[in-house]
Amino acid sequence: MHSRALRIRLDKFIGTVRLPSQFSAKRWLREMPQSKRTVFWIAALLQGFALYYLWSRTVVWPPRWSAESLLPLIAFLMYLTGAGLINRMLTSEFVRKTQLEYDQIAARQIQQTLTPAQIDPSPGYEVESFYKPLREVGGDYFDVIELGGARSLFAVADVAGKGMPAALLAANIQALVRSIANFDANPLALARQINRHLSRYAPSERFATAVFIVLSRDTGELTYVNAGHDAPILYGAGSATALEATGMPLGLFPEAEFEVRTALLSPGGSLLVFTDGFTDSIPGENAKDRLRDVLARSSGRTMLNLKSLVDPHFNEDDVTILLVKRDADSASQNRGA
């Protein structure tokens, strides 16, 4: 554990030292459009030739005042021309990157509106969430949708990759979940339809793990499909149950099969749904055991205790946590209602 933390800290320190020297050559030039990159290298060649000519004519062969006396002036003008072109290309790239950063900030603001900022309380239940993208935008998605018949839909997905491409696919999944849930909120129907859509329209290297859970608030019954996602933890009556995968990740095969299963959220129990970025950020080798220990300590600070497990030195992915707690006396409340 200590060696891994030391390696991560060392990599980050080396990155901060190496970044300024590589910023222009490696990052800027690599991300420049091909036309700008060509102009940049032509300007660099002009500067190099002009410097070589001036050096050779003044140091190796002293200048002779003849018809060639204007050549050093021409070389100096070539150098100024190359410097001007390079400055214009770098300035143009700076403006483009500034615009990209502005677009990323706007994308993050839009993504924040796609996830529920505040979850309406349900009688007998408490729902809390935590979402922290690694970059400006992230590839995690979670949603809480109230359905008819005293039911609630909990959806959590994790798109492979990071940054803007993963965020766009996560927004696509959010739109699909919302549209499909209006007609058929069955977890099996959600998994099948979203899988077909992603298999047909998403790039081949893009896929997503997801879990769809429908909670019947009157009885506490959970109906779920786990599409290759990290197993949610159901804790109740002093024991923990993992809701293991019932199918493969979404977007790999259009005709993939999924299995729907049921479980019971008993009074006083908790349901914890998360993405792999959360468990990977917990130091040690028994992250799942530490999660169970936190769930066992039933208190009003469960979410705070869960967030305290995240170590910034190990955090290398988006983190999403969804916690559903059922009140101990919810069964009697539902019978009274």
C-alpha cells in the first residue's frame, strides 16, 4: 500500500516538473491542426537556417563587404519572419485551447444539470448521493426517478474512458433511461434497449457498465439488473449481500442476454451503489470489507463516513456513490398509510 502511494506521489511530482518543458513541444504541437503544425515547422526551419547562416558568416567566415553583404540582412529578416509565424501559430493555439477550456466548463455545468442535485425524500426512506468527476466532466451517471405505484428507479452507469467522450456517452445513457422509463421502467427492458442502442451507435471501443434497480417502497422489494457493474452492497439484519452481475456490460453485443433478479431491503437496512472509481480510491486490499463496516455502523453520518474513505492519492477515476437507507419503522408507516 505504501509503495503504491509513494509511486503515485512520485509520478505526480515528476509530471509537474516535466510538464512546463513539454507543454509547447509535446502537448501544443501534437494537438495542433495539421495545417498549423506544417506552418510551425516551416517557420522553425527558417529560423534555424537563418541562425546557421548568421553564425557561419560571422564566426567561421568573417563577412566580406561585397555584393553578398546584403545576405546577412536577408537571413535576419528570415529569422524575424519565422519568429512571427511561430508566435502567430502559438497565439492561435492558445486562443483555441482557451475556447476548449470554456467549452469544458460549460459542459460541466450542463452535466451537473443532468444529475439530480437534490433528491426528494420518500416516506420511510433516505437517499443520499455523491458525485465527483476526475476532470471537468466525467463518464459516471446516476439518476433517481420516481415512478407510479410507490416505486423508485435507481440507475448508475460507468462509461469506459474519461473526459469529454465518456461524458457525451453518459449523457446519451441518461436521455435513454429517462425516455424509456416513461413507458417501461422494467430493469430488464432498460438494459436490453440501452444495450442495443449503444451497440449500434456508440464507437466500438466505448461501452458502459450499469445497474438498474426498481424499489417498491411499500415492501422494500428490489428488482434489478446488473450489467457488468461493480456489485452493489445490500446490508440488513447484520449481514451484507452483493448484488452480483446478471449480464455483460452495455454496448458490446446487441443481442446480449440479461437476467433480472430480486432482493429485499429490510427495515433498517441500506443499499449502496457505487462505481469502481470509489473502491479504487480506498487504500488497502479489503475495500469491500471497509464498506460493509461503514454500513454496519447505522448512523446519520454514513455518507460522510463513506466519503472519508476516499484517498486523493489513489483517486484516478470518477467517483459516484448512491446510498439508500430504509427507516427501521418504515413497515409500520406503510401499513398505516
